[in-house]
Amino acid sequence: MTKKYAALSGGQKQRHTIILVLIQDSPLVFFDEVTSGLDFETRQKLMTKLVEWYSNKPTTLCVVSHCYEELEQLVNKLLILERGQVVDFGSKDELFRKYCGKTVITNAL
């Protein structure tokens, strides 16, 4: 069965876009709320796949997210913005400790 892009569901469109981004193998990749609207299990699977895909690639990931778990898995540095202004920039562990009161321990990139 073949569907036109416009006829795809939101989740199908999101998966299609992610696949197109992954096959690019660009040195710089932006993910803007990549797990938005996904259920917990699908979000976890996607995070695992992204970590696997980029773990040995010379790629810089820029991840826009409000989800701490996503950031824990994907990043090693954080840039915190508020109303378009830089609030802070630094290591993931340093900023999680500063703003969340804890240090995160992950197998991030």
C-alpha cells in the first residue's frame, strides 16, 4: 500500500523525517522536540536508536527538548535558553547538578 505524504499520520510523518535526517550523515544535525507526541516505549526505542546511530560518527547533535531523559541520553553539553536569551552553557553533569540538584549518570554520546 502506497500513501502520499499528506495522507500519513503525524507519527508516520515524524518517522519519515527522522529516517531522512539519519541517511544524510551530516556533520551537524538538529532535532527539535524529536520525541514530542510519542508514547514512552516508542520514545525510549527512538532514543536508543539515535544513541546507537551517532555513537561512532563525527556528528554534532543539536537537540531542542524539554525532556530531561532525552537530554540525559543524547547530549554531553547543554545550552539553556529563556525567551531567546542564553541563560547558561556547560557540561550536562554540571548544569543538571546546578539546576536539578543532581548529577546524571548515563551512557551518552
